[in-house]
Amino acid sequence: MSGHRFDTRAIHDGHENFSPDSMSTPIYQSVAYPYFDAKEAAEIFTGARPGYTYGRWDNPTVEVFEKRMAALEQTDAAIATGSGMAAILLLGHQFLEPGDEFVSSNRVYGGTFGLFDTGFRKMGIKVNWVTTPESLGTWAAAVTPKTKFIYVESPSNPGLFIADLPALSQLAKQHNIPFIVDNTICTPALQQPTSFGADIVIHSVTKYISGNASSLGGIICGPNEVIDGIRGGCMRYLGPSMAPFNAWLSLNGLETLSLRMERHCSNALAVARFLEQHPLVESVNYPGLSSNPYHELGERQMSGFSSLMSFVIKGTYDDAVTIIDGLKVMIHATHLGAAKTIVTHPASTTHSAMGPAELKKAGIPPTLIRLSIGLEDEADLIADLEQALARVQSATPAAAGT
Ligand SMILES: Cc1ncc(COP(=O)(O)O)c(C=O)c1O
């Protein structure tokens, strides 16, 4: 790490000593690196001499992104992956053997839920779900002698649950196991989980870091022994590496991350305040609201509340559909963290793998609508929501009063 402050690191770290130098990090669109002679190849492969070997686990452009992310998350090292899900899969492969267990909150992205519940089960691994993650006692009760790590997504998608990171880190330390945090929603610009005791931080780089829905990516930030183990082990066998062009796009994203997150946060707060007072809205999940149960905890751990939120309407699934289909500025898609505001219906799309019973346990009813607030003018976003909500109010006048 350079020792500079966050915004300077986000623009410079990892690129220093790049040769030949250039303002924009070059895209090394190559899978292999010719050697001067056999001795040089052998030395690079044993690590006796610096150099690159094969694009599935090392590439100069991707390396700049990895070093910058490690600097921002304050870890020894990082390894970039082809997607956020690939990062989570590699962690599982690194730490788990058949017969092992791990503990996770059930407030996770639907793909993560599917991987833990179905994908890992196929490999003989058991997830012990914590279904009341606000209670530290339930986390402690879920840990067994077979538990290999504790995993949490904070804030979570789409319910915006916020975990007590220092308390979970303490629990993991008591059992001498790693504490892993998915920091996708905050990004390191708003929350650095290692400051609260996390050992490993992962991201879907696809979201706010990349920032405009143009490229898939993931990253694992952690201690040297874990990152080296993944690079020399499961990354070689499984191969879900980040493409050099996607690393370049993600580096560009990092250069403006702090500025974008400020605007994401202020726009989101304005929208959440509008929704909170709307007669058709039952509840709003946005920890930036002072009425939110996670507000104080969030203030201790985060420097901003990001822009993912969800709200439950008074009405039916059909009313939720009327609102989603009626939005004109907001884009209906299964994504988050982009410059464009996105509306999603999690129960039928991103989280459908959970099934009705698990959706209920995770607090995702069919009347819940998720918003990822973008960088547009906040007044246009509020006006868009106002006209879409009015469609339900005019169709069923009684709903507004109930
Ligand atoms: C919090 C979180 N983690 C991980 C992922 C998976 O990331 P990717 O889509 O890049 O595989 C997502 C995707 O929506 C997510 O929201």
C-alpha cells in the first residue's frame, strides 16, 4: 500500500513502476508471455525471478487492478475473478472439504444462496444458515467444530440487513476461523471491513466498482497465504479469471468510485425519504433513514449508506408489477450499482432460487420492490416513482388509505 489516502490510492495504486509507463494502464490482451530462454521460463515458474506465466492466473493489467483493490481494502493481496459468484466459489474451494460446514446469514444475494444451499451441498458441504442474523446468539449457536468460516453480506441484497462486524469477527477469532465479508453494496469507498476485524473481503466488481453495467468481475482481498493458495490452487484448476479488458474497465471505475458513491448516497436518501412518507408504502429498507433499525450500527461501520434499497407496498403482487412496469426513467433489470437507476422484483428474479419458504424467512415478500438508485437528477427519480405509484392509487383508491 502506498500510504496515501483513499482517493489517491483509488487512482494511483498498483500502477506505480508500470513499464513502459502510460496514463491509462495498458490492456495486455494476451494469455502467454514468451521467454528469452528456458532458464528464464523455469525461474519465473518457480518464483525465483519476477514475471508472468499464463493468463488464467496472472496478467499485468489484471495485476494492477488486484493491487489497487488490496490497497483499498487494506489487505496483503487480492485476486480478481470473472464474476462475483466466481470469487465466492473460489473461497469455498479454498477452505472447504467434503464433510465441512460453514455459517452464513440467510440475508444474501439469491445466487449466493443457491451456491451455498445447492452447489456446495452437491460437494458434501453444509451451510448452517443464520435466519435471525440480528441476534449474535444465533450466530454463536450455528458454529460447530466442523465450521470452517463465517460469511456475511453487509449490507445485504435486497433487505439491507447490516451485520455487527466487530462482534462476528470476535466470534470467528474465538473459533480460530476466518471471517469473510461481501462488501459489494458499500464498496471500499464507504466501508472497509478489515478495520472491523474481517479477514477476507469479497466483491462483485460488476456492480458499483465497474459502475455502468458494462463488465462482469469479482475480487477476493485477503492475506497473502489465502490469495497465493487460490492463485496456485483452485484458480489454476477452475480458471474463472478476470479478463484484461474487464480489469481495465474496473480500474477506470475505481478512479471515480468515491465521487460516484457520494452522489449515489445523496440521491438514495432523497428517494428513501420520499418513499417513507408515501401512503402506498408499507415500509422502506434503507439504513440511511434515521428510522431504520440498522441506522446507528451502519453509522459506526460505514461512511455512507450506498444506494440499494427496497420497499414493501400496501397491496398485492399485481400492484408491485403495475409500479415496476409503470416506471419510465428507472430501468427494469436484474442488476445494481450502475449510473442508471434500476428497479427489480427480487422474489421472481434475482432471489427466485430461494423458493417461497426461504423468501419468507429472508423477509422478501412478493410486494417488495428493489431499487438501485443511480446518478440521475434526484427530482426526476422521485417524479418517476410518484407517477408509477399513482397508477396503483388510481386503479384501487382504497389502497391509498389502508
Ligand atoms: C451482494 C452480491 N454479491 C455477489 C453477487 C454476485 O456477483 P456477480 O453477478 O458479479 O457474479 C451479487 C450479484 O448481484 C450481489 O448482489
